[in-house]
Amino acid sequence: MVESLHLVSGEFDFIMEVEGESMREVSHFISEKVAPVPEITQTVTHYVMETYVENGIEFDDSSDDDRLSVSP
């Protein structure tokens, strides 16, 4: 579940990279295992939507834009 844990500078103290089968699984892990730790006063969760470069390897997404258009 936990892929990596980094001590960082800036607004937050740590970045924890968690991988799960679904957003629900990740959310459950954070709420049940991470958030209850007394020394942890706040959690913020971000989900990776697309990977362009990883470990120096560039993923070619060509120029296809498959996003849905959103209008008011």
C-alpha cells in the first residue's frame, strides 16, 4: 500500500505515496491507518490523474486530447 514516504520542506512535513486498487481503498487506508496516528494533525490527499515521466522514462501520450468538454 505505502510505496514511499519522504520528509519534505514547505507547507507539509511528509509526502506519502500510496497505491491502491481504487480511490475508495486509498481513502479507507488513509482514514483508518494514517489519520488516527496522534502525531498526524492533518492529511491532504491528491490522486495522480496522468503520468508523463516516471523514473526518467517519458510516456508518449501523443497529441490526443480525450478530455470531456465542460461548459456552464
